[in-house]
Amino acid sequence: MSLPTILVADDDRSIRTVLSQALGRAGYQVRATAQASTLWQWVEEGEGDLVITDVVMPDENGLDLIPRIRRIRPDLRVVVMSAQSTLMTAVKATQRGAFEYLPKPFDLKEVLAVVARALATPAMPVQPAAAPPRPEEQMSLIGRSVVMQDIYRIIARLTTSDLTVMITGESGTGKELVARALHDYGPRRAGPFVAINMAAIPRNLIESELFGHERGAFTGATSRVAGRFEQAAGGTLFLDEIGDMPPEAQTRLLRVLQDGAFTTVGGTVPIRANVRIIAATHRDLRQAIREGAFREDLYYRLNVVPMRLPPLRERVEDIPLLARHFLNENADGAGNVRVLDEEAMGRLQAYRWPGNVRELENLMRRITALHPQESIGADIIDAELAEVSSSGVPGEGTSTETLAEAVERHLRRFLAAGAGQDDMPMSDIYDKVIAEVERPLIAMMLSATRGNQIRAAAMLGLNRNTLRKKIRDLDIPVVRGGA
Ligand SMILES: Nc1ncnc2c1ncn2[C@@H]1O[C@H](COP(=O)(O)OP(=O)(O)OP(=O)(O)O)[C@@H](O)[C@H]1O
Ligand SMILES: [Mg+2]
């Protein structure tokens, strides 16, 4: 039996070398080229069992090659690699029939896993080429982090499917933007995208908003009004903040999803529901189910394709891209764009972003509006962020903040302040941080026991001598019998 042959096309010699070696070690035969034309020639000659191709090559775009390859050799699987790891690349690669899309830099283990999977998967039927999603290649979703690549992959895989999607993520992580992208790149893109926010509508009006009502259905219903289900016909219905949906409306929605039809409030004639559903929530729905606030059967109906949007602090590598994007979008009246210096960028990356991308967007807007100088330094960022924390954004020093979150917030500041400063030795962080926690803890216990070290030790669960030593080491003033 002959070894499978992998055809590799990439104009970067080091990538060809690395791939050839790794694939060779894994037992494959490899042919590598820098030219798309050579790759095409091999494919025409019937060579190879799998193609791994770069997108940008000197003579032709690798993405343009895929449909041609699929036409003459439908069973030859194509894996696309690209350094332009944007949503657009992921979508195009998938639409043109690529088996998998690997953002560069890639992990060799992942490449080998994809190759093995591709060779083991039976060939997919050639799908009719989908029309390009939108004329402009304007990127709506910014970010190249690994976590965002996963999001792009899911969006790309869903371009030809109508499956229901459940998007979860903290406030401001881009749930609505992703819902729109799913619509814009999906099969119903020619239809309307209709959003309804469950948290923004009075509970007693939700059903009539969703399903519409007949004239005279209730006081004030002076004419027939179409609901969102009807308005979204042929398109996508975005059920935002689904976790805030009242129980009766949940029951009604479930029935509509089961029956595929609905009636208006006050109406009797069933109307066929022709919408693709995308739901979103910042709540933990499993928790809501346990508390009896959300129907489990509805949850399973909606959670067909779950997508979790990462909070901004889990993708700090995207912060510079996003910050620059928002500064560019918010040029001031004179058309000038603010630029953040390196230190300022470091501050942004160290911050916790409880309001996620929206908070970053607002900060960039505020900075453009309030600071006329072109170059923005760390002092401005510090001042602006201090303003935010004192005004009590949730998670920033408020009562909902856990101790771990508070510690994390302080540590980010602490590390950001110390990074790159020679006069601040970063060798005993552990002891310093523990001392930071121990000092107020012990001081408060001493104060609560009016300086009674025996009782303080008992409350802390510490040996008396240990407590005494800590008081000495941490230099905590002991006021006997004090308040
Ligand atoms: N990846 C991204 N690239 C560019 N802009 C983004 C991205 N994610 C979010 N935004 C922007 O951040 C803002 C908040 O996004 P969006 O409204 O989609 O968040 P959300 O998760 O729906 O928030 P909420 O839970 O508060 O409704 C929007 O202005 C959006 O354009
Ligand atoms: Mg939203």
C-alpha cells in the first residue's frame, strides 16, 4: 500500500520545510511548492491525496484554487492555512469547499490531527457554490486570538445551515454582532434580521411583540399589528436576553418552535413560522434552569449550536487591534486619529474590562473627544480608568465583586505598574501579594477582638505564636483594648 501523498503550497520556504519534515516524520510523502500553478499542475495530473495550501501566493490566491480543485477532483480534500486569520478568510475557505482552515501560526500537532482527520473522512459532495455573502469585504468582527478563531470557524461552518444558535457571553462581548454575522453570512442573508430584547420589553407585552395581535385583542389594540415572528419571515429572529423571558412567554415560544406555527394574540388562524432563531444571553441558563426560572425543554430547543463569546480579558492579544480599530472609527472633527503609545497599550491589556468590547469602544471614543493630543500615554489611560472604577461599573469594586476578582483586579494593576521598570524587582511577588492579603486580614481580626491576640488567633484558626510572629513580620500595630 502506498503512503498518502500531501501536496503543500506556500511561498514561505520555512513553512514548506517545517511542514515537509513534520509530515515526513508522520509517515506521509510530501511534495511542496511555492507556486499555485505548480500545485494546480499536480492536481491535474492526479497526484496527491490531500492539499495543504496557503492563501496568498505570488501567482494565484489559494482560495480561488479550491473550487477548481473540487471541480476536477471532488474527493481531494483541501486544507487552507492563512496568516490573515479573519472571519472573511474562514468563511471564504469553508464556502469554497475547504475541509479545514488553519490560522497561522499553527501548531504542528494540530496540522497532523487535521491531516489524519481529512484523510479518514469520506469526501463531501460538491456543494453548489454559494453566492458571496456581501459585496464589501468589510470586517465586522475584529480579533485574531485563538478563541476568536473558534468563533469564526463556527460562523463559517454555518454559512449553509439554518440551525438554531445560542450565544452566551458577558455583557459587551459582541453577542449581537456575532448574531448579525451569522445572519449576514448565512443562507437567509437576503431576508430581514429582526432583533427583540426580552429585557427591554414589559413582561405583559412580550407575547404580542413576538407574535403580533389582532385589532381589539386587548385595551389599546386599535389595529392589527404584526409581531417579530412575522416581520422576520424569510430571515433571522434574534431573541436577545432570552434568559429574561417570562415563564408564560417561554411556554408559548416552546410550543411555536415545536409546532412550527403561531397565532397572534387574539387571533385563531395559525401562521407558519419561517424564521431562523438565534438566541443570546449573558445569564447562566443552566443555573436559571436549576432555579426554575428557565424551561429546560426550551433550553434544549435553543441550544442546538452553542457559542460562548470570551470576555475581553481572555483575549488580551486582541486589545491593540480593537483599540486601534475604534480609534480609527472615531477620528475627531478634524479627521485626526489618536495613537496609543506602548505603555498606554500595556495598561489597556492589564485592565479587567468588566464591560468588555463595549467598554473599550466607549473609552476610545472618550479619549478622542477629551484629549486633543495625538499621542496618548499611560497617564491618560490611568486617569480615565480610575474614573470608571470610582463611578462603580459592575465588577469594579462593587458588592457583586468576589474576593478573587478584587485580588485579580489589583494584581493586574500591580503587574502592569511593575512591568518594564528596573527599579522594581519582580522576584518575590508571591510573598508580597500574600502579605498584602494577610496584613488587612490580621489587622481586622485584631481590631474586631480589640487587640485580644488569643481570640484573634482562635478566629483565624492560627496558632498564637504564629499570629504573634506574623504581627511582628508584617509590622502590624497592636492597640490593646482599642475600638
Ligand atoms: N469582535 C469585535 N470586533 C469589533 N467590534 C466589536 C467586537 N465585539 C463587540 N464589538 C462592539 O462592541 C459593542 C458591543 O457589542 P454587542 O452589542 O454585540 O455586545 P453584546 O454581547 O450583545 O452585549 P450586551 O450583553 O450588553 O447586549 C458593539 O458596539 C460592537 O460593535
Ligand atoms: Mg446585546
